[in-house]
Amino acid sequence: MTDDPTTALRATRLGRRFRGGWALRDCDFALPAGRITALVGPNGAGKSTLFHLATGLLRPTAGELSVFGAEPGSPAARERIAFLAQDKPLYPRFTVEETLRFGRELNRDWDAASAERIVRAGDIPLDARVGALSPGQATRIALALAFGKRPDLLLLDEPLADLDPLVRIEAMGLVMAEVADRGITVVLSSHVLSELENACDHVLLLKHGAVRLDGDAQQLCEAHVRVTGLADPSSDDGLPPALDRSGVVEASVTGRQVHALLRDDRAAARRLITSAPGDRWVVEDPSLEDLLLAYLRSDRTPAPTATAEAAA
């Protein structure tokens, strides 16, 4: 593997199998450096497995994964990556000061000033025991350790899941401020899609261990269209029979109306839908949340959608 400054994580035919089956299989993607990627998928889609592969905690069963061109778990990769999991493993008997000292001793390029600034901004006493902190305070300590390492790539696996909405907003604001200040590449896994829409500019969606979406968030939205109209009773999905179903991501009928997300040839889809005789259709651009929800709900299995940038 060779250094690749433009791509933070690159997978080629990546697969990981456990005793119960494949968690990831035949995954190809390239997550750009300097961007914030939303890693999305239902439980069991392979998100945590991907994080563990990227950190070198697991090895691929098939294919390859690289971190800035280096093998995961190698010294070159370990120096550039920080990983924060949902359980935020901290030593409860350590004081905050001891925790920060531990981080300094484990990392050659430790940024003590930044780590302490993050802690002090939360009004957390340095002599407080970690085990006595609130979930929000513990999350702040874990983020201080992650940013104190000066990573080029920060992996966040649902680190805010146990926080109440107000603390979650505060913690996300902390992450965004630090990322903007340092230009760090981030891969963020979260089930709160509205949170991702406000923070992320790239998307990687996994489902059943496979890549379903990979690309620039705005370009992916522009490559799809939402339509709402009178359901056609002659078709099972309520859409006009002449519509090419290969471009239908999801369609659902509620009462007499059909709602659908279409992809690929937007112009053709608009012409067909709007020309349906006697019907009135609403054609809209989807939000990122609309897009992700449609792919998460869909039982259809179209080929993975990627923007031109991602495929290059």
C-alpha cells in the first residue's frame, strides 16, 4: 500500500466473515480526506465491524482496507487515527487529570493544551473521579482524549447515543468546532439522521453488509427526486405502469396517494410522472434525511449508488 493523501479510507472487495455469516462482503468505497462522512445503516449492517477493521482490531476475511494508504493497525496508521466507541472506555477510578496524563504517555504527539481546553470548557474539575462524572461529562473527557491525540482521521461510533438531546447538541457542537479548527477527517455513525444532515457532507450507507450509497451528500440528493401523486390502482406500488422500476428506490401507498423516491434519470422521471394524464404530481428535491430513510426502508436491491466523485 502507498500513501494516499486524498483518501482517508479505501476498501477494495472488502469482506469480514464471522461464524454466523458475512458482516461485510464485497465492499468498495473511497472516503475522501478532509470531509465528514456519515456512516449509516440499520443495526447489524456492518458499521461497527468496519470501524474495528479500520483500527486494526479485526482483520479482513477478504479484500483490502487502507488508512491513508497504510495497513490498518500498522504504526503508520495508528499514529493518524483515533477511535471513540459508544461505550467510551475510560478508567472510572482515574481522576480527570490522571486520565489526561495517561493519554499524554500513550501518544508521542500529544496536544495537552487542546485536551485541557476541552475539559475546562465543560467546567469539569481535574481532580474529579471519572466514575463520578455524568454521561455528558464522560463524553467530553473521551473527546478530549481523542482530539488530544492530534488524529488525521477520527472514527466516532455512536459516541453520543447515551446523551439527552441538549447534551448531545453541545457535544456535537464541540466535535464540529474542533474538526473545523483542525481540518480533521471524520467518519460519524449515528441513528439520528437529522444530526447527520447538519454535520456531514459525504455519505456511506451500508445495508446487509453491502454498500448501498457512497458519495457526496449534495450530489446524491441531486441525483434523486421525490414524487407524490394519486396512486395507480393497476400497479402494486401505485406508480404509473410505464415507469422504469430500476430507478425506484422506494415507493409506498398511503390512502389514495403514492410517495416514491426515484434516482438516476431525473429528467425522464419528471417527464413521465408529470405527463400522467389527469393526475397531479408534486415533484421535489429530497433532503438528505429523506434520501437516507428511503434507502434504509427499501427492500429493493438496486446496484450501489455513488457520485462521480466517489467513483473516480
